[in-house]
Amino acid sequence: MAEDKIAYKNILAPIDGSKVSSIIIEKAAAVAARNKTALDLLYVIDTNSISGLAGMSISGDVVYQLVQDAEEKLTKYAQIARDNGAEQVNIHVRFGSPKTVIARDFPRDHETGLIMLGKSGLNTLERLLVGSVTSFVVQNAKADVLIVQ
């Protein structure tokens, strides 16, 4: 009975295609399988990065290609998740600031109980200037956060 009370509902695994993404997916799939819950794979297209390209406007073709690339990555990772025991795997592409989408917006919309993400890929100077997504999520998420090394 006590296990039911601490079981996670809806696990979020945001990915960016980095080397650690596969490890995050494998571990998140195992946790989702143990908890008999959904695994949401999320790729956030950073609107600050794409709109900051020298003030250029971004064409519909570029946006379409960004979404297609994200969906291809997510489809590949969804199969890895299923291969590692996750039964219900959902893929999502969102636009916005990765920090706020991962920490607040997505979990609110999907009743996320656990967010599993990797350590920051930024170096010390980059973390100082822009802050890492991971640090922001740890400080601001209402859901539990598990950092995958």
C-alpha cells in the first residue's frame, strides 16, 4: 500500500539530442515501467535562440524543418523508451524558453509528477551568463526532479 502513495504519475523526460539524452530515456523508461505510468518525451525549440539570429525573421519553412527534426529525434527516443519497458510513451514539441516550459508550463498542462533531466551541458562561464536549464528546473519545478548523470 505504501508503494502506491509514492508512485509517480506522468514522468517527463526533456531531451535535446545530446549524448546524455539516450541515458535519460533509458532510465526514465525504467522508472515509468516500475510506476506503471506515462512517459512524456519533450523537445523544446528555444524561441530566444531562433529569433535572436541577427534580428532575422524566421520563415515558415525553417520552423517546419525545426519541428520535423525534433519529431524525428523524439520518435527515435520513443522507440528506445519502449525497448526499455515503457508502455505509454508520448512525444511533444513545444516552442518557448526551455527553462520555463520544462519547469512550469508542461508539468502544469500534463500533471507531471517527476521530471528526469541531465546535468547542464554548459561550461562555467555560460552557466554564469545564462544559467543552466537544469538549475532553473531544480529551483522552480513543483514536481520532483531527478538529475541523470
